[in-house]
Amino acid sequence: MSKDNDLVERIIGIECPTDKVTDRVIDVLEEYNLDGQYQITSRTDNDYEETRLKYYRAFSETGDNPDLLMVVKEGKDDYVAKIVDAYTE
């Protein structure tokens, strides 16, 4: 299994408080010793009230590592979030 596939498998299924998603993703990225710093951005789905989905992108500032894209479903109470899908680009 490639390092990218293993990373994605570790990311999918993470459940944590909504405000800790980026911290948990950074923890996993650091475990894989990926060189360089990552920036993480997010955007809300157009139908957020219905879908409760947010999209996150972790990208390497140096461009040396692949981007990591994640789909995060937030609970109705806005407290718990779960990464339901992820892939590298």
C-alpha cells in the first residue's frame, strides 16, 4: 500500500469536536513526516443546512507533497465532526 493510501485511510473516519478537525489532520500529517508546512482551508457546502458538509484542503506550502482533500460531515449540534471521505491530489 502506498504512503498516500495509508494516509487517506488514517484520515477517513476521524471523529472529533468540530473545532479540532484541523488539529487532528495536522497530527496525522506529522506522523507521516511529510516535509514542509501545510496550510488547511475549508469551505462550506452550498446546501450546508441540509447536508452539514464542509470541504477541507491541506496543501503543502512548498508544493513538494500532494494536496489532501477531505469531506467532513458536521453533527446537527455543531459539536461533532467526522471525516467521511478523503483523497490526495
